[in-house]
Amino acid sequence: MNSPDRGRTLHTYSCILTRQTTARLPNDEGIHRYMHLPQLIVFDLDFTLWDCDGTWCDCLSPPFRLRSGQVLDANGRSVQLYSDVQKILDHCEEQNWKIALASRTEQPAWAKELTVLLRIAHRFHYSEIYPSSKLAQFFAQSSSKMHGLSE
């Protein structure tokens, strides 16, 4: 079976950054000596950046609205970023790291709308939100969209 991913190496790492871990990161000079800096940091949406009232965003009910600074669906379920997300995104920006979204959802338009309502859409260099595999999305897009990134 021929796979479009054949011959490619994808290094994935899972890391949860919190105020405690980001506060202990060494300065830029020191970090270069001990590790390779990421070319791209990829975030999922559901249960990673946001909580959709305990479910996935494609289980919500549009239309979505902003009321008193809170994003709600038609049934009043709230969607909110986890408490450290803005700080983590700020840290990535301060380090000049490129960041991306990769999310598998049956309702990509809803997920995209929620990133706008939560005021985070503009922070991502790349966004792949489709009803298919995240890895397939990135491999399919790597040659046309992600200039300058090596595999």
C-alpha cells in the first residue's frame, strides 16, 4: 500500500506548558545549547486550547454568539479557552515560534468561527481544520503552504 506519508519523518511531541513550566524555561542563549528549537508548534482545539462545555465543538449548536464576553452556542453552552492558553500563545510569539492549528472536526466552519469569536484566529500562521486525519492534512499541505519548514 502506497502512503502519501511514506518516506517522511514526522517528529511529534506532546507537552503541556503552564505558568510553572514556562517560568522555568532557560533564557534564549541557554536553550539553544540543549535542544533544537521547534520550527512549528501545532495545537489541537477541543480539549487542548478550549473547553466546549465538556464536549467537542461539532457537538455544539450554532449560531454562536458573544454575550458579556462569553462565547455561547444556541443552547447556552459556553466555549472558553483554558486559563493558560493566552500566556502560552504569548510565549510562542515572544520566542518567534510559528504556531498552527490542526483539528479534526465534522464541522470545520464552526471551529473556525469559534477561533474568531475567542480572538485567537489571527495568532496562527497555519490552520488545518478538516473532517480528516491531522497528519494527512499537514503532509498534504506541507509543500504548498508551509514554506521554509523541513520535515
